[in-house]
Amino acid sequence: MNVPDLEVSLGMTIYATRALGVGGRIRHFPEDFVVEEILADGSRATVKPVPVEVPKGWGRHLLCLLVKRNWDTLTAVERIAEELKVDRNHVRIAGIKDARALTAQHISVSMVTPEKVLNLKVRGLEVYPIRFEDETVSPGRLYGNHFHIAIRSIRYDPLVIEERINTVLKELKDLGGIPNYFGHQRFGTKRPITHLVGRQIVKGNLEEAALTFLSFPGPFEDSRAREARIYLGNTRDYRTAFKIFPEHLIYERIMLRHLLKHPRDYLGAFRRLPLKLRRLFVQAYQSYLYNMFLSERAKRGIPLNDVMIGDHALTLDDRGLPTRRVSKVSDSNLSHVRERIHKGEMVLGIPLIGLDVGVSGGIQGEIEREILSKEGVAPRDFDVECMPEVRARGEFRRALAPIINLEVSSISEDPVNPSRFKVELDFILLRGSYATVLLREIMKPQNVVEAGF
């Protein structure tokens, strides 16, 4: 079964299942893709919040519920900070949520009153104060996300839909989960260039990185944006480009404004962007390499639910989340690690290459070295001497993501597309795992952009 070219370019070169997909389309409406965050203490954000009493008094960090509709998370944080007149570093999140969706998550806002938060009025954003806390939300406090997904415009009848979904899910159950790829939104779908920018930053090519970000036209962007990017790529005329770049390209315009005054200062232009976004470029490149490592292992028929000598195994906590305990598999511990994997206490880990995390040993290490050699990078390059604030130390990421409490809640006629059908799914994924990676197995889309990814 052929994988779409766009997914191949993101390192997702295989399907884990052989079953046929149901096709269809996601995200016709934001409400078709609902994401609700779950913290490790059991707190669950909901897109339909129950009114709570406004917290009294004053505290350092105000925990709030953020419900957003069709907003990118980083842009939403910037806007909230701007409206509240606080530094953007005073608004903290546990995780980035889908932009083309209806999402609910926890945020911490420092040095503000609940009344000020309640007065915030921005279309598509709702912020509700919950309580004061001594610490901010952070990725470490995140457990996972609950998803409610509607797949529309399916041309098969309900019996075929049900059979195909069940077959896919059985294959995934036998495997032990979905390949834990970084999903499409990590890189951008309409313009998948985040990792390409990161590649050039890691290599120290800041001019190439800036021009990739500014002038690389996405095949599915609107015509105004494409034409503006092509013009800039052909001319390097920052002044005219700033005038013709659409207003919604906020970060591009920030960089262009700097380059107007300092045409060769690409480092300065990048440093006008939020630090979180700059780090995201490098992290996206790490993610691409991870996807490639995972794909190549699977293509060679090496299991994702077992370990070999030279692999790394991650110890899980009692919630099923990976801990910092990493064991390198050797002759002496191979049988012990395999026994613990069978008990659900450990899982295979694949490296996110960085300054402190090099390649694996054994066959997996050979795969990683081959890919790094083709890319022309080494772990030491993630020190990023040209922009040290984005250096990446690296870590290990589980190879398989468990699917928790998946339920096909309904199969019905699709009122938006007469004579076609709609499937609604509910499931939970642990932090860092992507719903679209599960959906690509269920749908097997021929064109991921037209399918709403």
C-alpha cells in the first residue's frame, strides 16, 4: 500500500497495518476534531466548561482553562499575553494542541488577577480562571489527551466501514499500539517546512534557514502567500515583500521587518521570533530523524514491540508514562528486558538525537548512522553554536504509542455529504502522541491535505 509523498517527506514511510482504510475527510468543522487535555493528577480540560467560583485572593500563578477554536497554540499564547499586558513568558502551557480544531487545555498565567482574565475578549479564545497554584503547568504535568474525531464523506456502507476499522484496530492491538511517529502538524501540512528550517539551523546555515522559512512556497497555501514567497525567493527584496506578505503570516512579517533594516542579520531576524518557535524548528528536525529511524527499522522487519542487543529500553511508571530510566540492551540483560516488556513495564525507545543522546548500538545503530550520514549531521551539531539558546540535548521516545479506551461511538449518514457516511471516534493518547498517526492507519488517505490532515 503506497504512502502519500507528503508523509514520506516527513519520515512516515510505512503503514503499520495492511488492512484497507475507510478514506473520508476530517476537520470539515473545528468541532469534528476535539482535543481535551488530561493532566497527571486527573484534571481534565473540557470544551464545555462547568462554571466554577472565581478564585479569591492573590497567588503567584493562576491556573486557567483555555478553550480555543481554530487557533495555533503559540499564537494564542502570544495574543493572551498581549491582551493581559504581561510578558509572553508569564503564560505557560503543558502542550501544543492542534490549530484546526476545537481544543481545551490548561495554562498558567503569572502576575494577573482572575478578574483581568475574565475580561479578556478575543474571538475564538475563551479563558476561565480555576485556582491559584505554587507552580506553573509544564509538559511534565501532562498525562495525555482525549480526542473526539468525526471522519466525514466516507463512501462505503456502514458494514464495510465497521469491518475495516475493526481489522485495523485488531492489527494495532496485536502490534501493541501505533508507531509513535511525530504527526503531520509537527511539521506543517499545507507547508511542511519546519524540519527543513531546523535542518539548516543545526548545520549553521542561517541564511538558508531564513530563506526556507520565508520564501519556500507551500503547495497548498493560498495564492497570495505563494506569490509573495516566490517573489521574495527570486528577488530578496525585503521591502516589497513586507508590503505584499499577507497580514496573517505574522512570524514571517516579524522577520521581514528586521531584515528591512538589517539585510544580512539572519540571526537577529530569527531572534525576533518567540524562543519556543525557534526551538520548535530544531525539535522538528529531531522529530524527522526519529520518524526516519522508526520507519527504517519497521521496513527491515525489526520489531517495534521487542528489543535487540544495542537497543534502548524505557522503564514505564504506574500510569504507563516513560520515566527517565533508560537501559541499553546487552547480552547480560536481554532476557530480563524482554520479560519486563512482556509485562508492560518497559518499552523500546528510539533516540531523538541531540547533544547528550547519540546513536543506538547493534542493528538499530547501523540504521541511525546511515540516516545521519545521508543527512550530513552528527549529534554534536545539535549544540547549535550559531544559536545556542536552541541547542537540543536529546532524549528517548517510545517506539509504540498505546491507544486507550478507543470507541467507535457512531456510524451514521453524513448530513454535510448526502449519500455518504460519518464515523465518530473517541480515544485517549498519552502525551506526545498524535491522533493523526492513528487516523492515517484507519483512513489510508491518498491525499492527506484534501483529507484534512
